[in-house]
Amino acid sequence: MHNIIIKGRDNPVILEFTFNGDFETNGLNTFDYITLSIDNESYSTQDADNKLTISNDGMNLILNIGDSTSLPVGYYTPTVIGYSPTYNDGYVLNSDDKKELSKIMVK
């Protein structure tokens, strides 16, 4: 039940990544910050509200928006992009074109 946003609740969505190659050692911590867009809503690990955070081991992205989202009920493919000096234009970790994660369900 990790990929379900329950509107009005505090259940986090945990997006689990598996890395090899350049990102195997540091995972998501390779990036200075990460953005996640889902339909018309966007979140960043730089935002002060902590709606999007990286787990301590750098392998999971945690999205906690159940109490604030206005997304309609349905299934969504999140667009996840990492930014750093090496990837200043952004490195696509997940999108409609690069599906690494399962869809997120809003209910």
C-alpha cells in the first residue's frame, strides 16, 4: 500500500528506486535536489514544507501530500527529475517515457 495517496490522510507514498552504475553508491543522494510532478501538482526536495523527501539510505523518495492534494481520484505516472551540477538540465528518473516506477493511485 505504499503507492496510494489517501486524500485527507497522512499516509506517505514511498517510491522505491533500484540503482546501478553511476547512482549505485549514493542513489538519490547523487542529486542536489529532486522534483516530482504528478498531474498539475509539483513538489521539490528543496521545498520547506517537506512534502517530498529522500530516505536516509537514498533509495526511496517519500511523498506526503494526502492532506493537501487536490488531485482527482485516479492513477498517475509521476515525473521524477534529479538536478545537480553534473545534471544541470535534469536527469529523468521516471516519466511517461521512462517508466521505472508503478503508477500512484489517488483515492
